[in-house]
Amino acid sequence: MVATTQNDARHTALASEPRRRALALITGSAEPMGVGAVAEALGLHITTARFHLEQLEAAGLVERQVARAGQRGRPQVLFSAVAAPLPVETAQQQLAQALAAVISEDDDGGRARSVRAGERWSAQYADVADAVAPDTLDAPVATVMPPLLRVLTEIGFEPEVRPDETTIALTACPFRAEARENPGVVCSVHLGLIKGLVTSLGHDAEGIRLEPFVQPTLCLVHLPATLAN
């Protein structure tokens, strides 16, 4: 029997859509695959592909081997699947959908309580504020962006900063199925998470907006050009 901690690690790893795609690609390959091949097949930057493969490896879903072809230079690292992916809809997802459905029965569709839940969730990442040097607090957006991106990446949103430098594109969502079912609840939780993180960094989060599903797989986070201290 797989230990509970390993099951949790696998659920966490597979919460990211790019990681699910990478695992499916490797599982379906007749031969072990290198980072470059995975990056090209999925349209990812090689550094991003390497990050996802390392997360899958840490969860015990893929394993690496070194290809030694008798050539000079650094040997190529190849990955192969060692376990079948978990079912698409896990018991945790079913629970999340059930809770969201109940909360959505509030008069406001559950938005207020969901934002508060997201703000409480952000406390799990309170240590991001420690990475901000005190002498950078005069540039609010520049101060907020790095730790915010780090947390959103860790959760699995695959964030990308738009050219205006105040908009974050969430190109993946580990809760997409739940969000489509109850966007007022799930997306409000995500908004609360972002607001809570910004507040923990010493700024007023009132002007932050989350624009869900501007495209089928894209949501946008809008930060005010100037965040009040």
C-alpha cells in the first residue's frame, strides 16, 4: 500500500495541468524521454519542463536514468514513468466540488466567504514576506510581484507577467474543473489568496481584480499600478 504522505505528494504533483500532460506524455512513450523532448512536445521552456519533471520525480511518478552513449560531454538524463496517473477526479476534488456547491447557496453566491477563505489560505505562505528587503517597499508592484509569482507557481497556476507589468496571466489552474462548476466560489477563493498575500507584504489589496476565464484556459489578475502602503 502506498503511504498516505506519498499519496498526498502525488495529488499535489498532479494538481498542475502541465505536470499531468508531462506524465501522460512520458507514460505513452515507448522510450524514456529527455527534458528537451518533453519541453518541445508540450511547448514549454526547457527550464519549466525540468521543474515539472523534478516535481513528478519527487512524487515518485517518474524516475530518471542517465544515458551513456560513450560520447564526450555531460550524459543525457532521461525520464520514464514508474506509476500510473491517479484518476482525474479524486475524492479530494469531489469534496471540493461539494463544499463549493454548498457555499454558492449564499445570497452573494458565496463570494464573500470564499474571499475570506482565500485570505486565510494565504497565511500558509506568510514566509514569502520575509524575502522582501525593507528598502524595496517604495516600489510596491515590484515588491509584490516576485513573491506572488513564486506562490502562484508553487500552487500550479503557471503565472506569466504581461508587458504592462501589472497583469498576471494564470495559464493553468489546478482547480479548473471546480472553478468551471462554481466560479463564484472557487475563483473568489483564489482572489482572496492573492489579496491575503499582498496584504501580508504590507500593501492595501483593495484594488486587485481577478478576471476568470477570459479564454478557456486563461485567467487574469489585475494589480493596481500603485499599491498603497
